[in-house]
Amino acid sequence: MANTIENQNTFVEDLLRQIWITKGARFNAHRRLRIQGQHSIRAISLLTAYLLIVSLFLVIPIFNLSSFQTQLVSYGTSAIAILLLVLSILEGAKEYALKGERMHQCAIELSGLYNAIKIEYEKHSRKSTNSLIIASSATKYQEILMRAAENHDIIDYRYFQSLHSKDFNFTKLEVFWIKLLWFVKVYAVYALLIWGPPIIIFLLVLNQWTQK
């Protein structure tokens, strides 16, 4: 009898830990997708503005451009317009807002299940948890996961581990590396798209001024 109770408690604790990790990873996924969605819109909007600004170089004679420079700007704006169109299609297909909402809803359901199991577990003072309750909880956990249209990314799980490094016995170096990977995945591409063009434009303008 004692072994049965111990096995039940072990199973419940394992289930609770699994739900705790999964809901944490999916909350992280929601956060990541929300940030990526915001930066995606910002990047596409700013790239459109940069394209219009560069196009003005051909219309307003602010700079004394040579024939080659004029052709280069014309070609560059055409190439950027095509890349911007492709980027808009690709980013739109990722459906950051929709996927983020699904992740958030799944995480909330898992959080509710976690709390329900925890209350039931504590109510029995961890002495004997009904096997039917255990089976029902495990089934509900699988049903919640099955309703989710997609899974969270591995970086969401790793980031959750880094936030609870003591529970996963992570070193400070491992935590730093995971958070760096998180930053690169969430911010790097959009930072390049947002800040790259104005830096290039500034350098070209600076070079034009220094040649006068």
C-alpha cells in the first residue's frame, strides 16, 4: 500500500513538473511571438519609409549624383522594393499574432490544470491521491496539448530553463548563452532591418559631403 501511494505521488509530482515546464515555455513563446510581431510590423514600415526617402534622391537634386550613382540608386530602390514585397509576404505568413494568442490560451489552460492538480494533491496531504484523478489530469493535459495548433520553439523551453537555472542546475555561462540565443532569435534580424538602412544612408551621405 505504501509503495502504491509513493508511486502515485511520484507520478503526480512528475506530471506537475511537466505541466509547469510546458506552460512556462508557452508563456515564453507568446512573449517571443508578440515581440517578433511588433518588430516585424515596425521593420516593414520603416523599410517602406527608407525606400521612399532614397527614391527622393532621384527627384530632388539635393546631391550632385553622377550618372553611375543615379543608376545605382535607381537599381537599389527597385531591388529593395522587391525584397520588401517578399519580406512582407514571408512575415505575414508567420502569423505572429495568431500563433502568440494560441500559445497564450494554451498556457492559461495549462496553468489552470496545474493549479487544480496542485490543490487536489495538497488536499490529500500527499498521502493518497485518487488514481482516477491522476488519470483524468493526465488525459486533460494531453487534450490541452492536442488542441494547440503548434508547439513552442526549443528556444522558449531553453529560455524557461535559464529563468529557473537552479531547478535545472545550469551554470551562469549556460544561462548567459541561452539568453544570448534568445536575444538573437527575437531581436537580431529586425534590429538589422531597422538600423541597417539608415546607417548605410548616413554613410553614403557623409561620403558625398566629404567629396565636395
